[in-house]
Amino acid sequence: MTQRKEAGRAVTHLTAVWLVGCVLTSVQLQAVFVALFTGGAVPFTVVLVGVALLAVAVLAWLGTAVRAIVPLTSRARGPWTWAVGVYALGTVGAFGAAVVNFKVNRLEDGLLFCSTGGACYALAAALFLPDTRFRLGALGAAAVLVVGGTYAVRAATQPPTLDEWITANGVDRSMLRVGDPPPGYTLRILGAGEEGFGAEYERSHPARRLHLGVERAGHDPRRVDARGCPVPFGEPIHCADDGGGRQLLTYEGGHEHRELRLRRDGLVYTVTVEGHDTDLSAARHILATLGPATDAELAGLLELPMRR
């Protein structure tokens, strides 16, 4: 009965330390942010030292209530020694949790981070209990946290596969279509998202650049006439039939360029041609050879940011 009562007190004690640790983790994280935004080494040091002293004082006050189950706290200045030990070990663990959390989700899950930080302080406090079972349990739990954190960081830092990138960014694979590069041109993927897909065809001699955009029909918010041509708003836009289901749009004014558009299977393909002196045959070639982009062609997407 006595052992069960002592175990209950120990659990209550560790729960109290966990709660205090959760608050300390949150306060210390906010203090670090404040110190960093304040700028300068002196404010940074002052803030961190102030928070550390306050944290030790709170833990020392907590230590005075557990003299019956933590032998160290029954000595002279024992609560302060215990508080410093718990704070030092717990802060090391909380710092590790912060590193893992930042690597995995950029500290977006604050509740999980604070709970894990509080657990680190509770595990540190368990090491000062006289019961060997609690000490071994704390060491085992700490080992699990270290292994799990290491695995999480490693998984988060591994480059994603193409399918993972496409899924995370909400990309519809049906939009990932490109045409064969015209002679002398090279293909470069610009990006992809929920609303569209973009690629660029470049050549150096002479310098030419063609932009291919793919989006769902009806996504363009501009008003169109009965032929599906944009209604001019300011500078003139000329629209003509280019054959093969294509439309040729000529934009005049400050930024002169032309667009070849093709509507097919609920998608709108647009090849933008800068200026009026560029041969449209390359743009027509791209639209005539449209097909699903290969994984090799889409490899450039992996260099772009991925949602988490």
C-alpha cells in the first residue's frame, strides 16, 4: 500500500513538472523570438538569462513540495540544486525538440512542441527519483524520443519523390502536358500548382523564349466575346483563327506580344511569343506535339518549394 501511495505521489509530481515544463517551453520560445527581433547580442543574452532565472525559481518552488519523495530536495539548498538540474536537462531536451519540430513543420504545431518540451522536463525530474523503475523508464522514454526525433528529421530532410511533390502541392496530373521542344530549343519546367502549369522553351542563337501555360477552361477571369477572345480593356487585342483549332491573339501597346491558344479536353494551352518578329512555327510545333510530361521533364519541380 505504501509503495502504491509513493508511486501515486511520484506520478503527480511528474505531471506537475510536465505542466510547468509545457509553460516554460512556450515562454522560452517566445523569449527567443523577442530577443532575436530586438537585435543585438546584449538584449538576446539579457532576455535568455532572465527567463532562465525565472524558470529555475519556479522549479525550485515546485521542488519544496516534494521533499518526501525526492531526497535531494530535503537538503539545504536542495530545491535549488534540483531545479537547476531539471532545468538544464529539460532545456537540452526541449532544444532538441525545437530542432526536430522546426525541421519537420517549421514550428507550426505549437501544442505538440510544448507538450514534448514539457515531457523533457518531466523525464529530467524522473531521473532524480529514488525509485529505479522511474529512472529506467525515463531513460527508455528519452531514448525513444531521441530515436523518433532522429528518424523524423531524417525523413523530413530527404528530398521528396515527384509523386510526393505533386500530391503535396495539389497538382492535377492531367495538366502536366508539354510539347516537344522545337529545333534548337530546350525545355525548362517553371512550376505547377492547383490552378495551372507552366514551362518555358529557350534558345540562345538567336535568343528566343516561348512560354507554355496550361490551365483549366474557364479559369481566366477576363471577359470574352462570342469567339472566346478576351475583350480589350485599354490596349487593343486582335484575335484571329490560326487553323487546327488554334487562336492567335495579338496584344498591342506597351507590351507587345502574341499568344497561340488551343482548347482541348477541358484545358487551355497558351504559348506566349514575345514581339512580332518571332516565327510562330515554333509555337505551333509545341501545340501540335502536346503530350503528358515525363518524370524526367518534370524533375525540375523538385527544386521548387513543397507544401508540408
